[in-house]
Amino acid sequence: MEWWDIFTRTLATEFSDISDLEEAFSVAIRLTLAMILGGLLGYEREYKGKAAGLRTHMLVCVGAALFVLVPLKAGIVQDDVSRVIQGVVTGVGFLGAGTILKGGERREVQGLTTAAGIWLTAAVGVASGLGHETTAVLTTLLALMVLMVMRPLERHAAASAARHRKRQRRKQAQAQAQASRDA
């Protein structure tokens, strides 16, 4: 037996984890969908100039999909796949924690939305990897809606709260001035 025969046989054995064309399409669809959905979420973050952008979200989503897809294709029971998912959630939590920065002020915390976005992106990847493509797409659309629509509402709420605090301080100052005049 020549080295070429050994090489081709070994190569065929190593790439035998996907047995037929239908399974190959299934794997390709799940991973490609994860890449696209992660890209959509990452594009929004990239467009806003956030630390974790397009590539990060794509990689997190595809990685999460792969982490659950491989055990499923290997025939591991559902209970064991749930432990894999727990590991993904924990690992991505640490990744997200790295994007959170706290300043000196109490209200000066940055990166929470980015961290939550990375965490959600991993969940989308898990859903895609498990074959729940519709859930993954719907979740991505809802997340994009939150990221795009809620920002103006947040600004409005913050402006209203600032006006309320200003009125409260003015009332306090007037009450103190009145108390000083009365004393």
C-alpha cells in the first residue's frame, strides 16, 4: 500500500462525520444562518461604534452554533447538550463582562448593552445550531428592534428624568430660601 492510498483513506475517514448530502446541507444552513444573524446584530453595534462589532458577533454566533451542533451530530443525548449550552452561556458571560467599563461616577457604566448583545448573539447561535432557525431569526429581529427603536425612547426618558430632577432641586432651593426668610 502506497503512502497516497493511506493518506486518502485517512482523509476520507477524518471527514466522514457528515454522512450524506442532506446532512451536509443541514450543517451548512445552520452555521451560515448563525453567521448571517450574528452579522446583522454585529453590524448594528459596529455602525454605532461599539467595542464588539461585526466580526465579534459573527464569531460568537457561529461558535455557539458549532458548540451545540457538533454534539448533536455526534449523537450525544439531549441532557448532555444542555450542559454544553450551560458552558456556552457561562463562557460568553465572561466575554461580555470584558466589554463592561465602570467609570468613577455611579451612573458612568458603559458596555452593558454590548455585553447583553454578545450574550443574546450566543443564544441566537445556540438556537440556530439546535435547528430552531425560525426562533433564531425572530429573536434577531426583536433584538434589532430593541437596539434601533429603544434608543430614542431612552433619550426621551433620560431628558424627562433630568427635567424632573431639576424641578425637584428648584423646589428644594425655594423651600430652603423660604425657611431661611421665615427664621
